[in-house]
Amino acid sequence: MEDFENFEEYKKFQTEWALLNLVRELRGISNKGATPTYYSAIKLAKQVIPEVFNDNSLIVQRHHEPEMVRSYRQKAEAQTQLEGKPISPVDLVDERILELNQQIATDIPDKDLLVKELDKLKIVRSMLLPKSIQEDYILSHDVKSMKFGVEPINIKAKSSDYKVSENRTIRVRLIHPNDGEQSMGADLIYEQYDPENRKVRFVMIQYKIWDGELLYWSQAKNLDPQLKKMEDNLCRKGFCNCENGNNFTREYRYPFCSAFLRPTDKLQFKDSPFSSSGMHIPICKINGVTVESKEGNKILRKQNMKHTSLSHKVFEENFNYNQIGSRWMSYGEAEELYREHKILEDSERIIVHVQELTI
């Protein structure tokens, strides 16, 4: 495995990794809990956070392409060296496509594997084409690959909307650094809309990188102030309470927790495989499971939080089924909170327009 060149590259990679997990969960929510691939998450990240996930991104550079695409890039690079002239990956793909078409045109009885390879190569070719050519393909592919009939209905720089049923829409809102995050303390907001009754509910998440087992407050930048902001702005102001004013309901449900910390596994090497076992823990439960070192450093251990946290898959499913997250509230109440913390500009509204829901 390849080590990082320096500490700055290491930090950049871990930041991108945390954001990628954030976007992956965004897509998982829109898929009603179906776990998306990291490849599809990277493509979505390039749409919603282009200032991070672009051609300069370490993750995009090394992990955004399927193995077959990377194989043809490597073949072209090697063939260029062997022949002493530029050979493009598309040239090699075209040669193989021509060969396959000729083989499929024969009268052999079984051609299914040849046809399957040809279909794959057509996709590979589209991915190898210049970005301006492949954008339409990627968007179309994303829509078709999403399960449960989910389709994006509105993708913007800081939010994406997904129609998950005829009367239900989910908006995922990214709070960029030096923006509302400074006031609210969250990195990501999931919102679920009930347009018929003009109601909305949400859950807010703060992401922090850990080593998969331990989260040290001394290494997690601004963690205490961020958690305090979420507690002050959400828990202490009643957003974790149901209509009856408490944190419980007569129906089956987890408490109305609206603010979570999401420790996210870091990548040890630049070519590490993408896998994450990060957990979501309600911020009101954190103090009860943290310990202090002899030096007074606050530490969150995975072993201690197992019974008070949710895996990302369970978290996504439970939010979709209204088993976690805030109570339902009016658009106006949510807009007031968002404007107070500069998540919305004075002229902005959170309403998901009816015409978008009928697409």
C-alpha cells in the first residue's frame, strides 16, 4: 500500500474521506437505506461539492473509476511506452469492441459472454471520454442505477432533492465551512418533507475522523464547541421533543434525537479500499460513554458506544421510517431556525415546490 507523501497530503485525504462518507449517506437516505457504492457516491460528490471533489481531489484521482476503466488506462500507458508513440485508452477499447463485434457476428451457438463484455466496454468507453462528453451519460447512469424508483429532482450546489414516494421528498443539505456550520455546529442536514400538510422534519450530523476505535478530543478540531452549538440550538430548544413536549411517543420510535455525532473511519493509505464502520451517536449520549486519560484528554471508544449508537445503514432506514429525527414541524418554524443560523438567506425558503414533486 502506498504511504502519504507528507502530513498535509494525509490531512487532505482524511478530510475528503470524511466528506465522501457524508455524501454516501446522503445517497443512502435517498435510496431508502440501500447502501450505495463508493463509486456512485464519488460521482454525486463531484456534483454537490465540486470545490472539494474535482480533478485535484486525491480520492477522485485514485478511486473514482471502476477496475476495468483503470485497467485500460494502464494498458494504454504501457503500450505508449512499448511503441514509443501516444496510445489512448479509447483506442484500445475501440480495437477490442471491433474484435468483439466480429466474433459476435459468427454463427457460434453461445455468445452471451461476448455480448456481456461488449456491453461493459461500451460503458468503459463512455467513462474514458472527455468530461464534457460523458456528463450526460453519468447523470443518466446515476438515475437508472438508483433503486426503489428514486430519482433526483433538483441538484444544487448546497442541496439535493430526492422524490422517494408520491407524497414524500428528502432534501440533503450540506453546510459548508465558514457558512452556517459556524453557527449551527452541523456538517449535514437530512430533511424530510410532507408537502400535503406543509410539514418538515430533520436530523443534523457532525462528522469527525477517528481510527475506527477511538476518537480523541485533542485531535478532533473544534469538537466541543460544535457539539455545544448543536445541543444549544436543537436539544435545549425543544427540537428533540414531540408534540407533547417530551422525548417519547406512544408509537414505536426511538427518542426524537435530532443531533448526532458521526465518527468516520480514516484511510491509512491512499490506495486503501473504501469501507466504513462509522457509527451515529446522539450528542446527548456522548458524555455518558466517554472517558478521560490521565492527561485529562476526553476519549470516545467504539466499545463504549455500541449500545447507544446506530450504524449508517440502520440510521438511514430509521430516518426514512420516521423512527429517528425531529418531530414534524411547520415550514415556518424550520425556516426561522435556519435563518437564525444563516443556513438560509433572508430571501430563501425551504419549500420543495409542487411542480418538482410531479416530475
